[in-house]
Amino acid sequence: METITRFLQDTKQSFFLFGPRGTGKSTWVHENLKNALFIDLLAPEVFRAYSAKPERLREASEAHKSGSTIVIDEIQKIPELLDVVHQLMEQRHGWRFVLTGSSARKLKRSGVDLLAGRAVVKTMHPFMAAELGNLFSLEEALTLGLIPLVLGAPSPKEAVSAYVALYLKEEVQMEGLVRNIGAFSRFLEAISFSHGAVLNISDVARDCQVERKTVEGYISILEDLLLAFRIPVFTKRAKRHLSFHPKFYYVDAGVFRSVRPAGPIDSPQEIDGAAIEGLVAQHLRAWNYYSGESCNLYFWRTKSGNEVDFVVYGKDTFCAIEVKNTARIQSKMLKGLVAFKEDYPEAQACLLYRGKERLKIQDVLCMPCEEFLMNLKPDKPIRFI
């Protein structure tokens, strides 16, 4: 696959670069930091050398002049290296450190404080549609997802199926994050039914036959591995009784499809609906992060059943977005947005759907989902005109 320019921007200071496996962290570093000293802890011989002698990093650094950039790939493999990095930064030798990783969990468990704020934290997300440009296909994104490792594989269909298995083997099992890998595998499947839905932990625990506390721990592992996220209910200036449980999403539509079981009684329409909602969610998260995290992402759901999939709220942005897996719009689909606009008339409202034309119905803009995703760029605010 050709190299795609990413929206992630470099910074002159030291930083952590986290992101799920396969999102292109190493590729970005090699493309943007060509003259850096690159220490790849996934290489067995490099891992052995630095795990046996972490202070070797000082020797390697001193061989480079002040102002040089030093990249340590998959820093969570040897958390002890952060102590050496911290010392070198304290001594003000002028080196800049870029530390990549697919999880901060092991660093936190080791008592590491992520360099006491001396390095900012950046996150790499799956591709955005605007990054891919003409290469973006909504249909493929809903089936295969947008993780670069998957899309760049010789057989993307096989790669997306193997992606979660890779995490189970390399991140969960090898690092000993869970005692019962079988129960965790059942959990991954059980919670896939909660993708794009209000999360009921008790129901998930019942489905995978483990205790509620265990499920809470499993969800925490998924979030630390950057494989999933939750969004809370929008409660500002609330005028109605609202739901209080968050919604759950896998980080990528392809990851969701790979773990969501589908049998004779499963509706393809229902699975596609959850996939397209998750696709919009991952784009909104990436857009917000690359824009400098100026907004917060919520959803809105009243006890009476009115719901809006996403509320984007920030200093200069306030919009409500509903996502429908349909090519034809019915007036009842606008019920949640209309109710939200009654409570928050200053908010913009938009319904994203699988059709091809823009429509204005009940003061709500109905826009093709693909058009919205293609126009979502970090340097542009969300505007529905």
C-alpha cells in the first residue's frame, strides 16, 4: 500500500506516541524522523541488550550530539528504560525522546509516571477517510475497518480476522494481563453486542459467565490497550431524565466485525448499523484528538427513549449527530434530533445516512455519511450548512 500522509503533527519536544497495534506509529516515525536514532524493542537482539542493561541507553545517547532525536519503539516492553530517559532529561543534555507504544498499562503497573509530565502524550488513530482520499471506500471501511496494518496486508480479509488474535497472543497472554484467556476470549465476543449501544456490564458478565467485577477489569484492559472506548451521556443543562450508562465502542469497525458473531438469526442490517455508527465514532475521536482535543464527545439518551448518537461539545462547536444505516429517511428517524433541538436550540443537528443527496427535513440536515467522513479534517470545524 502506498504511504499515506497522516494528520498527526510532530512537535519539537519529547513525546509519547501511543496507539493500537498496526495504526502506523513506526511508519510515521520513520517517515517524519528520518535522522533519529531508532531503538526497536521488537527486535529480539535489541530487546535482550536493553533489558539486560537499561543504562545502555545512556551510552547510545551520548554517541549522538545535543539536539538529536532518539526513538524507542514499543517502550512498554522495557519500562525500566523510562528511568534512564528521565535521568537524561533531568540532566538537560538536549536530546529529544520519542517513545512509542501500543499500551500504557504495563508502564502504569510498573509505577512509572510517564516522565512526570516532561513528555506530552500523542495518539495515533486508524486512518481517517480524509487521509485516504480517493482510496477511501465506505463499504470496505465497514467490512475491513481502517487499521493501516490490515489495509496494507496482501489479504486484508485474513488480516482483520487475525488482528484480535494477535492482540490476544502478544499483548494479553504474553504479558499475563488475565488469568483465564478463554474467559477473556468469550468476553470479547459477548461485549461486541454492546458496540454502539448503552453498556450494561451485568448483562455482559452474564453472557460470558464471569463476575461483574471481572468484566469491569476486562473493559479496562481493552481501554488500556486502546482497543475500545466509552462515551458518556451529555448532561449539561439537562431538562429531561437521562440515562446514566455510557456507550461502548471497539476502536475500529473492522475489529468489531471480526469479533461479532453472525449466525442465521443475526440481522445483517443490525450488524451494519452498529458498524457504521462505530465508524463515525472513531472518526469523531480522531478528528477531535488531531484538532487539539478542543471538544468532548457524548451521546444523549432520555429515560423516555429519545436518543442522539453523538453530541460534540466544545468552545466553538455544539452539534448533535444521528447515524442511520439506511438509504431512505423516514420522519420517525429524526425524533431524537428534534427533541434535542427543543432542549438545545443553539445546537446544529445532522442525520448521516447511506443515501447520496443532501436533504433538509424538520430543520435537520440529512447528509450522506461518506460525504461527512470525507470532509472531516482536523483543520476544519464541524459545520452543517
